[in-house]
Amino acid sequence: MEFLRAGSVDASEEKHVPIIEKVEGGFKVKVGSVPHPMEEKHYIQWIVLQADGKSYIQFLKPGEAPEAFFCVEAEKVTAREYCNLHGLWESSKVCEPYKS
């Protein structure tokens, strides 16, 4: 087993840090403020949302959008994603209730 430290690889943060958005019905997590490539040789393998002591995971494949929707409610969430070339990245958010 190998310990992974988030953001420990020298890579562009704008393409790797998860962006957490509270939306109606849950949370949307996008990878990067600039969308991350989703090519055969460079892609996001998975996104995990940790909410109220539980973890939810969405596996991704090349060609798919670098994002995931999680149908959960929580006050504080942490999102992590794993890039096959640049490793683990994470971000956290304290949330207000959804307002339409």
C-alpha cells in the first residue's frame, strides 16, 4: 500500500483541483477550473466525495466529462480526484442549504 498526499506532484492546479458545487439534489464535482483532459494516456480515474463520514465514488473513463454528480446532503464535504499521471488532488467546502 502506498500513502498518497494530495497535491504533492508538480502539475497545473487549474486542471486538477476539484471544484465542488452545491446543486439541487446534491453536489456536482468538476475537475479543474479549466476542464481536465480525458484522453487514453491522461485522464481522471475517479472522483470521491466525502460527506458526513461517508465516502461516495464515481469511476471515470477516457472520453467522459471530468465531473460527477453525488445525490447526498451534507454541511461539509471534501472532494478528491485521482489523475493517472499527476496523482491525488483535493478540496473542501462548507455548504449553505441549496437555494434555487
